[in-house]
Amino acid sequence: MSRLRHALDAIVFARRYTVELLDTIDPADWFRMPPGGATHVAWQVGHLAMSEFRLCLERVRGPRPDDAELFPPALLAAVSRQSVVSPDPAAYPAPAAIRAVFDRVHERVMADLTGWPDADLDSPILTAHRFCRTKIDAVRWCSAHEMLHAGQIGLLRRLFGHPPMW
């Protein structure tokens, strides 16, 4: 199996896990922040979409003119690493719109990177990242990053009173 196929399979695995968690959370709870909580599901999902977009599309294939249609710039700003999570739902699109971006970005990553030339994977990423130096690093980090945030989503669902899933 190629290095890229292995990295993309890890992204698919992480995404399946995240989706299983999300499918158990009512969209009405996406902006709910438990007492003492620092985040909500909507931010987590938007952040995961943003990171997959930046890691696998911007840093590997480079920006394209239609990327603003793929991921609205206002949402990018609201869920970036430097953003402050707002408990106000008006600060974000509706859960269905965030989920649509989350799904759309993932589909584009799979379409654009499947078959990416192996010879290019060791090339430097197109924009700096603190953990990644090469394009394959960025694709590999994407799945690990998603699992980290899936854990936060899982914790939120437990704080909402849901039983363990497994």
C-alpha cells in the first residue's frame, strides 16, 4: 500500500469515528456548552473541516479560486485555531450548514488527493505548519488531529448525558 493511500485510509477511519459520534448528538445541542466547558460541537465540527481543508488542500494541492465556495471565509475565521469559541449560535452558521462544509471538504480531499503523485509527497508544504514539513506529513497529521477533536466531541456528548457508545 502506498504511503498516501495509508494516510488517506487513516483520514477515512477517523472521519467514520467522528461521524458515528455526531450522529448521536441532536443538532439542537451543537451550541450547548456544559458548565465550565470551553467549546461546543459546532466549533469542533467546523474546526475539523477547517483543518482538513488547510492541511490537505491548501498545504498539499494549493489554493484554488473555487475554495471560497467550498469553505466560506467567515466560517474559516470563526473556527480557526486562534478563534475564541462563542456560546452564541448567531456567531456561526446553522449545524446543517457546518455539517455540509465538513462533508464537502472531506469529499474534495478524497477526490483531489487520491492518485496524488508519490514523488511530490516529500515536497515541502505550501504554507508553514508547526508540526508538518512535507505534504505527506500534513496528510498524516490530518487523521491524528481529527481523532484528538473526536475525543472532545465524545466528551461533550457524555457531558450531555449520553451513555458510552461502545
